[in-house]
Amino acid sequence: MSSTAKKLTEQEINPLKSLDEWEEAVIERYPEPDTTAKSKDEYRNYADPARDTVREFYRLNHTYQTYDFVQEKKTDYLRFNKKEMPVWQAFDFLNQLVDDSDPDTDLDQFQHLLQTSETIRADGHPDWMVLTGLMHDMGKVLCLFGEPQWAVVGDTFPVGCGYSDKVVYPEYFKDNPDYNNPRFNTTLGVYEKGCGLGNVHMSWGHDEYIYQMMKDHLPEEGLYMLRYHSFYAWHRESEFDYLLDDHDREMLKWVKLFNPYDLYSKTPVPPDWKQLKPYYEDLVAKYLPATIRF
């Protein structure tokens, strides 16, 4: 953990009661297009949010996700020297994130991933996309290595360049040290126009971590889904176009395809793992090594 984060209290570091609370807030911000339960303005009511903890989460996230912080985390975690374990043991490890105090769901992290992958499978998508759904939140194991929630989940955004007011709670960026740094606060910052997202450093979290973990094992379409599924300012708000190259624009359709499966596949009834196990064991063996390094 960075020296800045160490100064915070436990409540400040982890303002959400559970990671599911952030995911529910994402669904409120980005409802299904055909929903009629609330108006668009009601869903984006940031002046009077339903969850004060979500506002506090983003205050911390936008304040401490600096360019240097991201470099620090990449240097630390992308060595993948924390743990090594079989894939199925990794799912058990992820399930330690279950919050028994959460009244809204009794399902563990693996069940959410399985629901996502099963919905993708039911719609007839290729098996690599099914596996992408199964693995997309595996990066949340960062919490088990002592990372604060604001460095694991949350809408992602580029660091090292000017911020967009389409990122949720943009007013909190003014407290970020990079906000007044002339190296970082111009439109392009440290980047060149059209440099491509592969050359852009995103705020640190589970998206980048699982992408780096899977980059040698999945097709590029699946890797874009993993790396940018929380980059809502891009795939929902069409921001940061000046950083994109033509390949990013081509890949955007795959990120958009994946997003509804992540958000809207949650149901209170878990899939029948006993019945599904042979299929997923074969799928994992097809694409992934026997063990995964974290």
C-alpha cells in the first residue's frame, strides 16, 4: 500500500460495506436502456446519492489514484510473485471476499462469475468469451493482498492527462496532486494524440490486473473486455477519443458487447455447479495453464 493510503483509517480506506455495494451503484448509474423504473436524471442523481459510502469511495479513488500511484502498483503487482495456485483454488481464494453482513446477496464471488459466463454461453458466444466472463473479476483478489477498495474497484479512467467531467464525481479530482501538475493536467498530458489505449496508463484496479494475468491466454477481443470493462467514460460516455487509435475503435464493440453480461446477469438463484463442472474444467484446461501466478 502506498504511503498516502497508510495514513488513512480503515473506514476511510474501505468506505463500502462490501464490493457488491459498488456493483449495485454501477447498475443504478448505467441502467439497462429499456428500463422504465426511473428516469435517466433519477439514476444519475449525484447531488443526493442513495449511498453516501459510494460518494466517499470515489472521493478517495479520485484523490489518491495518481500517475505515480499507478506506476507503484504496476511495479509491485505485475511481478506476480504473491501466490501461485491452481485455477480452481484461485476461485476459492476469491470467495474469501464474501461479506456476511451484506443483506442483498447470499452468493459468493464465484457464483457471480459463473452467472456471467453462463449467460454468455446461453447466448451462443464463443467459448473464449465464456471464459472471459468467468475470469473477469478475478483481479479483486487485490483486496486480499491488503489493497483498499478504491484501488481495486470503481470506474476506471486514464491517469497522466486531463480528467473528463464524464467520469463519476469529477469534482473530487481537484484534490488529486496531479490536478495542478503541468505535466499531467493538459488534455494529452504525457501522451500523444492517437497513441492508443495500450499506451495509456489507467487508474489501478482489478481490470488491469486480470488483463495482465490473462494477456497470454485469451484472444484480443477478450483482453479488451477484461482491461476496459470499468472504463465507462469511454464505452458509455464516448470520452477520451483523442487517445484512441483505429484499433481501439474497432475493439470498442467487444467491450460494449460484454458490459451487459457483467451488469445484468445477477440472479438470486445460483447455477448448478455439479452439473456445470465438467464443461468448465474442460474450458479452463483448454485456455489456461494448470496454475495461475498472482
